[in-house]
Amino acid sequence: MKKTNVTISFDEEKLTALRLYMEQKDLQLEDELTKAMEGFYGKHVPSNVRDFIEMRSSEPADPAPRVRRPRPEKKEQTPTAAGGNP
């Protein structure tokens, strides 16, 4: 599935403290936020919609259209001075 960025405003001092204490516990803020977003998604999006999205995301993507490249032209063989092929 294609990812997108979410931007929020948060107090800078609180964010610094949060990152500091999470690092002490070997946690990453981004990982925890992703888990929270997955929880919000599970809580607020109806299950039939989640199933539909899951079904769509598991389908193989259409292959990219093939780009046709012109074939290189064959060089004509010119006879050598002796009259034979090179």
C-alpha cells in the first residue's frame, strides 16, 4: 500500500522529553505513532471497508506498459578490396 505523511503540531519541549524517555526504553516515536494510527483505523473504519481495502491492496498491480524501442539497424556488409566478406 502507498504510504502518506501525517503532520501535527505538538509542543516542542514535550516532544523533546517524549523522545528522550522513549529512547531510554528503546522505543521509537514513529513506531508508536504508527501503532496508534492502526488502532484508530481499526476502531473507526467499519470492518467491511477494512476488508475491501485489504482485498484491493493484495491484488497484484497491473504490469507497467512495455516501452517499444526501435531495433538497431543492421549494417550492410561491404566487400573488402579482395572481393570477399570481412
